[in-house]
Amino acid sequence: MTTRVRKTLLAGGMLVAAACVAATAPLSPARVDQARMIAADRSPGEWMGPGRTYDEQRYSPLDQIDAANVARLGLAWYADLPVDRGVEASPIVIDGVLYNIEPWNVTVAYDARTGRELWRFDPKVDRDKGRLACCDIVSRGLAAWKGKILIATLDGRLIAIDARTGRPVWNVNTLEPVWPYTITGAPRVFDGKVLIGNAGAEGAARGYVTAYDAETGRQLWRFHTVPGDPAKGQENKALEMAAKTWKGEWWKRGGGGTVWDSIVYDPKLDLVYIGVGNGGPWAQRYRSPGGGDNLFLSSIVALKAKTGDYVWHYQTTPGDEWDFTATQSMILADLKIGGRIRQVLMQAPKNGFFYVLDRATGELISAEPYVAMNWANGIDPKTGRPNVNPEARYGEVPVLLTPGAGGGHNWNPMAYSPKTGLAYFPVTEMYMAYSVNPDFKQTPGNMSQLALSTTGYELTRKAAAEYAAQHNKTWLTAWDPVAQKERWRIPYPQRGSGGLLATAGNLVFQGTVNGTFAAYRADTGDRLWETPVQQVPIAAPISYMVDGVQYVAVNAGWGGGLAHSTTAKSLGFPLSAPRLLVFRLGGTAKLPPLADEGPRLVRPADSKADAATIARGEKLYADNCATCHGEQARGGVKDLRLMSPATHDEFMDIVIGGKRREKGMVSFADIISPDDAKAIHAWLIRRANQDWDAIVANK
């Protein structure tokens, strides 16, 4: 009915349409508590948490939209998102109100039927924190509890918002001041507790997860995932155990292990499972000289929900130095394995193995590769440890490994259908060259904390990057977790397709890197419906029902770590601004035409810089810019080869002066000098001209 959502802004960054809320919203909005979450399947039209239910299956029992009629799906309404960055969050829907969170953690409530905006809350995130976020200024979702919407901000605050008015109720700072943290993950709420982790391993940080009282924001417990300074004593016996698996003075470097995404609660066992990230720095020789498993890096850890006490752990990648995080989607299910029902936890982390664990004990039930790999050749069924290829322990000579740091599967949420018994997630066969930087020096907060070489053996690394660009593959897989086999796949031309939703209508929904939103038959993989959306919906969709009508909603906004990727190709088509898209059977809304075809490669005038300056600019770019703008300036969140003449003119004002701070490009004056910035600019001009000349030569 509504085709475009009108925006009304209020001073102070908050919109509160009180009269509209009173007229359309329930008497007690966001009425979510423990009993209602446990009984979520009795209210299949709601989507009350990031994965709908506590088991995080991202499965909707709704079947009004099914394999027989999905071809009639059309756009019901949409909302423009006033930001040009990646959008990774799944909305939540409670009692007819849809709550969404945008980049910079701006939170918005809509009438879920029509898309009419009810209120808008802007937490005014410190833009300087954007530089600390390794993979864009994203948020992956929000939560609700007893009339409050709970958000975690990039700059480390946990905020409770009144679900009726959009006004803050309480907020707390969750970050320890020593380390350069950010938050990109969604909070989880259970039994009156809000759980949140953080990110920052790439910038040298010590990971932890914290529980807060959902009514007051009072801290209840905290569990660190990496041991601290032994001279000061560890916080608990679990960390005393973990400290025995580290060498050297790791605590001076933070260690990493941030809990930046998946957290799952099991009300049956009263356990909470946290997925732990990579080491910081990546290269183990700097983080933990002499080796060691480095617990609890790249592990799934089970904690007592009431106290945060350690129960068990399973480490997917001991001694990780490849960014093989275990932060990817964790899904709880009851599966019939070996003739009996097992309570399991499933995960397809970056390292390329699909794991099925006993969620009560952490026992490994099975683990098999879901993608080609050469860093390991299997999992020892007795010890649960990977059989690591010795050559994967890289030194100064680059080693080409797969999966690369982007993983066989990254953050994009996995879905599981109890109807088909299959798990659905995007997969990438990805190659990356790893080598140690012999000149590594730690500067907390600097994204060069990986300790990988950016200039040594440059020709070898460039050759490896070209090999990766030629051989990377990507697809959507339907995985049988009992048989540990792929049942079907949908190939895509490059990485970037989004998270998944499975429904009782025998459907799987996914945004694609082709700029479409698609539905597949869940049991066979047949493509049943696809529509162009002028964007790449990388977030996972949701489904909800209001007044007897089923809807499917997805955030569509290209960005995040995939857009930053050193091997990401240009999408090859223009993009609109990000949008929230909502579909229903018979929907007739239309997206407006694109204003233009987007930025094009324009040959800039040659710089007057000499070869030495350009070479210095290349190194400075690799050390300071490639994380966001791509290796060799290919792709990235902003492809700098495509700078307009006006942007070239403003280059120094942007990089040194911070002219585009509000958009997330803060000043780098504290890291590089004006002469450094000029050298980087000279090299970027050379890169743009190289590609322009190549295009002309091939015509």
C-alpha cells in the first residue's frame, strides 16, 4: 500500500511521533520476556530476536508464502536508509512494529504493515571509532525485552530504548579503556540478562563478553576469552588453564579473541555459547612466540548463563594465525544421529569444516570439510584437532592458502530448516597469501596489527593475489549436518551474497551479489523467484505476519568485510542508496529508477611525483588504507580508482583534514604526514591510469 516511507527528523537525532504510536502501536510494545521467547513457535508471526528463537535457526514456521505461489511475491513497502555504507542487520518484529538498526546504530521503528515511520533514535556514535572497525561501521541487529529495544553501539555503549517513544531508558559503556574496541554484533537477551561482546582483535585488544541487567544496565558478570597478565592473577580457573597454552608476554599485545558476532542461549541447559574470534596480532610468532593452542582463540565456549562460569570449550583452530574465527552462526537443534536424538550445536566457521557438537558436553560428534582447503587435511576424531599442514605455518616467504582470511563462510547468517534437515549458508573457495612482516611493530588501534607482510616479496604476493582472483569460487550450499554432505548448491559469479532465511513454505531466501533478492526451493535448490533490487542484500532476511498477511523483509546495502575484501571484484552494476525492503504476495510497490549509473573510471591527470614517491605511496597505502579500500585499490568500501575530479581536488582535505568525517572517513593526520598523504595520492593516480590504459588497450 505504502510505496515510500516519509522521513520526519527531530532535533537531537530522535524522532518521536507520539500520536501516531498511540494510534497504531499496541498498549505495551515489545512485550518480550523469557516465557514468550521460549514459546516463540506459538507466535510464528513474530520475529523477536536476531535469529527469531533462542536456537537461532533463522527458520520461520509461516507457510502462506510457499513454493507454489512465491512467484507472486511483490514489494509491499520500502524505506530509504540515509547512509552509504554496509547494512548487515536483520530487523525484529513484535506486535505489529518492525524495529531496524542502520549503520552508526541509528534505530528506527516502523508500522510493520505499511512502513510508516513511528520514531527514530540516533545515539550519535563517535565517528572517529569508524577507523577502528575492521569491516565497516555496521551493526548486525538488536534485541527486545519488556518494552525496551536494546542496541549496542560501534563506540561501545549498550543502550535500552523505550519501545513506545524511542527515548533512551539507560545506557552503559561496555568497553575496557585500554584497548581499541568497537561493537558490531547484536546483543542477546535471556532471563533478564543482556549479553554483548566486542570487536578489535585486528587492532590489538583482549576479548570478553559481558552480561548486564536488562532492567537497569547493571553489570552482572564478565568472561574474558584470553588470559591476562599472570603477575596480576587470572580472573578465574578457566583462564588459569588457558594461560598454560600461551607463550611470551601475550598480555602486552591484547591477544585478540573478541566475541564479535554469534552468541546463543540454550534455555533447556541454561547455557550460553559464545563464538570466539582470531588472535591479535594474526601471526603467532609475535602474539605467542613458541606456539601453543592459545585458548580460547577460535573456540566455541559454553558458560553458565546465570554466572558466566566456564563449562566447556571446543577449539576449532588451535594456534590460529589465519583469522579463522569461530564467531560465525551457531545453531542449536535436536538431530537423530546414530539412531538417537542428540542435542547439538552446529557451526560452519571460517576454517572450512562443518562442526556438529554435543551442546551439553562439547563433545565432537562430526566435522567434515564443506569447501576445498589446504591448511589442514581433516579432523582427528579422537582428539577433535585439525591435522594442520606444516607449510601453513607461514614465515617471511608467502604461502598460498585456502580458505583465506575471509573464510569458507563468514558472518553472513546460516539458516537451518527442521523441515528439510538442511543448513543453508554462503560458501567461498578463497585463496590468500600469508607471510610474516619482519618489521612489525605494534601500535594499538592501527589496522596493520595483522603482522602480515605488505611489501616483502611483493611480486610473489601480487602473483598470489592474481591467482586468487582467477580461482576463487562462491556458492550457496544446502548442507546435511547428519550425513555431513552437500545436497545442492547455487553458484554465484563472485563473493558477496547475503545471509539466509528458511521457511515452512519449503523456501530459502537470500540476497544475491547479482543485485537481486531470490527464493529457492529448500529441498532441491530450484530457483523459484528472483527480483532486481538495485542493491546487494548482504543481511539475512526475516519473515513475519500481521493481520493474517505474511511478509518477508531484508536490509539491502552493499558493504562490510566482503566489500573491503582484497579479492573483491567490482560489482559491475550501479547501486541505489541502501534500503529496507518488505515483500508480500501481490505486492505492487515499485522502486524508483536509479538516478545515474554510479561512479566511472575517469583518467586523472598524471601526477608530477617521481618513482620513489609513488613507490612509497604504494607501501603507505598497503599499511594504512588497503583494509577498507582493497589491495591494489581494487574494490573496497570505496573504490579509490573511481575518484571524481572533485574528490581528487579534495584529497588532502579528506585524508588529513577529515572533511568527510561524518561519513566515516576520519582524518589520518595522527598516523600519516601530509607528505605521506600526497605520496598515497600519487600512487592512486598511477593505479587509476594503469587500469584506464589497460581498458583503452583492450578496446
